[in-house]
Amino acid sequence: MNHPIPAPRVFANRAAAGVELGRALKARSLKPPLTVLGLPRGGVAIAVPVAKALNRREQLYRAGLPPLDLNGRTAILVDDGLATGSTMLAAIRATRGARAARIIAAAPVASPAAAALIAREADDVVFLETPPLFAISQWYEEFEQLDDAEVCRLLALSRASPGTGPAR
């Protein structure tokens, strides 16, 4: 008996995808200390709701602040999607160089090739969908381009949100 393969879901927007990714990460009962890092630019829009779900977050655009101290921390690297995985791979290697204790790569959608590549480099991966991927934007109903001003606005909103703890 043949069972149909369910079609991959299309996310309404980055915020909705971030909420779903946050739920998936929270279900893993990760042990603190956690640092959530969004890969600019689209990953920041995903990382904000993920960080809120996990009650930890890190400023991505440092604005003159000292470098991140990832030594001994679990780093969750978040992007809005992985087509080739090259950006995530670079982020993993930089984070490993910063002596993170554990690295988790997470995205709502990743191509099978990118998912396999990243699974070999990260300590753990969380991808909600791994369809054949032609463009990340095809897996979102709304997929506007984000400029630096929007990224800064999102980060400012996340820092101002009550009940999410300090920006650490």
C-alpha cells in the first residue's frame, strides 16, 4: 500500500516560522546557558521568537559592545532557511572557534543537501522541513527583504519585550 508523502508546509512569514521553530527547540529541554544567534539578515527575524520561547537571547549587531563570550555555552544558530548551507557552515565554524560547548543549527526549512552538510558539522540540528529547495522564499507566504534598519528594529523590540530577561 502506497502512502502519500505529505507536502512540506509553507510558513506564513518569518515570525510564524520562528514561533514554530522555538516550540521545536523548547521541546528538546536544552540546558542553559543558551545563546541564540540569528544569521543576518533573515535569521534575525526567526531568532527573535526562538529566543523568546527559550527565554535567552544575544544581541547580533553589537553596536560597540564587547565581543560575545560563547565559551562553555550552547549556541543556537538560527537562519530563515538553508539552500546551500554555506552561510550556516561559516557561522558554525566561527562559533566553534569561539569555544562554544555545543552548537545547534536551526532553521524552518533546509534543502536535503544543506541539512546533511550541516548535520556533519553541528552538534545537533533542528529543521522543520527539508523539501527539495529552489529558493527559500518559496516556503514563505510573505518573504520581504530585510534591510539593516529592520534588523535593528527587531533587535530593539526584542530587548524591550517585558518578561524575557536580560539580553545575554
